[in-house]
Amino acid sequence: QLQLVESGGGLVQPGGSLRLSCSGSGSTSDKYVIGWLRQAPGKAREGVSCISRSDGTVYYEDDGQGRFTISRDNAKNTSYLQMNRLEPGDTGVYFCNAKSVPWVDGYWGQGTQVTVSS
């Protein structure tokens, strides 16, 4: 059973940066595709970015393209989401998700709050 814990959220001014981390335990995370998702207040959870198991293939939703960078260190069982030039619209709870195959719900962390506000 894989357990995921997100960290690194906080309050930041527009234009600022945050680096989120997703640490896994209980299983080796290199078995899983890792995704980062965001849930804004009053909205459904939406995808932000994901990264493949080992070949470095990454995907970004349009609003994160050019501002966010996803990465992973399988030796540390950790994934990262570097977020630059943050905007108020990036506010929400950020979750990481690990899936071995696309058609399962996978494993979820508890989320970390990101608030972008002046």
C-alpha cells in the first residue's frame, strides 16, 4: 500500500513561487505515474501536471505550461511540482496521485493548500 504526503504549500503573493513535494512510502513510487491535481474553492478537482514512471515524459495543463515544472526522484520516492509566476487562479488544494494503470483511482495524498493573494 502506497502512502503519499504532500508538503510545501502556503500563502504567496502573485508572481511568487512555491515548490510542492509528494513523498511516498510503503511501496516504490517508480511503479506509478504521478499526477498533481488542484481543487479550487467550490470547484471540481482538475489535473495540473503528470509525469511518467521513468522516462521523464511530462504533461501540463494549459494554464501551467511554461510556469510549472514537474519532476520526480525515484530514489527518494518523491515527486515535485515547482510553480513559478503564481497567479490568484492557482489557489486551491493541491493533491498528488499515483496510478499504476489509467483506469484505477490510485493513491492520494491529503493535499496541501496553496493560496496566491496579495
